[in-house]
Amino acid sequence: MNKFRLTINALAIAIFLVAFASITQAQATRTWVSGVGDDANPCSRTAPCKTFAGAISKTAAGGEIDALDPGGYGAVTITKAITIDGTGTFASILNSGTSGVIVNAPNTSIVTLRGLSIQGARQSVSPGTNGIRFLAGKGLNVLDCIIQNESTAGIDINMTAPASPASVVHIENTIIKNCAGDGLTAITSASQVWVSIKNSSFVENGIGLHAKNNSRIYVDGCTFSNSVNEGVLSDGALGLAVADLANSSVFNNGAAGVRAQTNGAIARISNCDIHNNQGAGAQVAAGGEVDTFGNNRILNNGTDGCVSCTPKGVS
């Protein structure tokens, strides 16, 4: 009887170890996708998966999914720290009726998206909603991407419980174009979200950049043009919202170039070119605040100058 029990116990341990090894093997640190792959594959370099959604379940937290070749890799929901990299290929997401990428990860997780084309096809029967939607996580990096033709926002940062003291979003060398709502919008109902944007373009959106409650958005070397409404709007109805622009251009928008409205809304402009907007170049409205540092070029707008702006720093 004892020998039988020992045999059963040994068999159970062996089964557990095999199962554990299989799970460990399935969670690779680096996985691969290909336009001619198959999600039944292990997502290795020689047996790649077909979609980002198929690869993510086989990629360990903190790991990376790389695209081998051009392909449409499908919408994906991310629930852990991960990098998705399409650099050097035409790695794309065509999102129909949903967001291209949803990030809903633990507040210790950082997600990086690099070298991706996200297409919402907003003129189609079932257009995409948002290019990227950031709901939870410690950080999000969007690098060298193009996001276009979404029926709502290019990037929607909409958080309820950011990491402490704040979740951080970094966007660089990215184009957000032809989205019916905001090119980028940021809001959180608690804590704060900090956003840095560098060397990026926001073109032909409803509003180029929209800072909402409890957001701090810092912009350097960007363009905001051809929006239906404002190029840059700060709107802090329920909490402080800051849009801080340096070395950037805001032009040819359908309303004000830069506008701060409601109490708690602050826009700061330094060394910016603000021109050819149908509304005011820079506008203070309904309790907002626009700080100017005396080194901007504001001309050829519906209303020029910076009416009711607050001079700061250099004069």
C-alpha cells in the first residue's frame, strides 16, 4: 500500500512539473508575429503567431512582441507590462468598432508601443473608436507611431486610479491625424496623469490636444493644425488641467489656436508660433488662465495677441 501511495505521489509531482514547465515555456520573454503566422504556434522566431492578441497570452510580463514582416495584427487588450514593436516593418492594426489598443494593466506596469500604424477607417460601416485607450497602468510609451481615422480619439487617456503619485505617458515622433474627436485627450478622476509629448503632429482632428481634469500635459516641438475646433484646449471643470507648450506651432485651426476655459484650466505658451487660426490666437475664457512668456509669435488669427493672458518670466 505504501509503495502504491509513493508511486501515486511521484506521478502527481511529475505531472505538476511537466505542466509547470509547459506554462513556463509558453510564457516567453520575446515572441514574434508574422502576416503569415498562426496563433496556434508558440510565437517563436521560426513559428510566429498571426495576431498581437494571440501572442500576448504567450508573452511573459515585461516581455516583448516583435513583428517580423508587414501585416495587419489586429486590435489588442494589454493587461500587463509589455512592449509591442513593429519597427522596420509595416506593422498595422485595423480596428473596426473598437479601440485599436486598450491598456488596462496593474499600476506597476509600463507598456511601450513602438513603430505601429493604427487605422480606424472612420468612413467605413463600422469605424474604430479610439486608436489607443489608456485606462490603467504605471506608464505608457507611444513611439514612432501613426494613428488615424478614428471616430472618437487618437489617444484617449481616461483613468480612474492612476499609479502613485501619477501615471506617466510619453509620446514621441508620432502622428495623430483625422480623428473625429480629440487627437489626444487626458483625464483622471483621482490622483494625476502626466503626459509628455515631443516631436509629434496632430492634424485634422476635432480638437488637437485636450487637457481635462487632473492632467498635466507638457509639449515640446510639436504641431497642432487643421483642427475643426481648437488646436489646444485646456478644460479643467472638475480639477486642475495644464497644457504647457514650448517650441511648437499651432496654426490653421477652426477656432482658437490655444484656449483655456473654466476654473482650473491653465495653458502656458513659450516660444510658440500661433498663426492663421480662425478664432483668437490665444484665448482666456470662463475663468481659465493663459500664461505667456513674451517670446511667442501670434499673428494672422481671427483675433491677434493674447487678450487677458498673464505675463510670466521674460517680458
